[in-house]
Amino acid sequence: MRTVLLVINIIIAILVLLLVLIQGKGAGLGSAWGGHGELYQTRRGVEKLTLRFTVILIIAFFILSVLNLFLRP
């Protein structure tokens, strides 16, 4: 059981890392691939979806880490 939780935790950690890198610096996906992001805009579409998915994965990572801490070897 503990091994399964560790593998799932590693997969979630890699997904979180990739999602954070995709989001770009400050202006979202528009500036990540050369777009101009001078004006602040609310997140829409894919940017909003990636942000929410990242938050969900971070919460899942935290919960799995705490569960793994309390499981006996």
C-alpha cells in the first residue's frame, strides 16, 4: 500500500511541475510562447483550467504525503 502511494505521489509531483512550467511567468500561456501580455487580464479557457488542475493536484499531493507519513512500513 505504501509503495502504491509513493508511486502516485511521484506521478502527481511530476504533473504539478509540468503544469507550473506551462503556466508561464505572470501572464499565462499567452506570453509563454512569444505573445504580448502587457495588460492584465483574467484567466480564461485553458489558463483557468490549468490553474484549477494545478491546485487540485497540489491538494492531492499534500493529502497523499500526510497519509504516507502516518502509514506504518
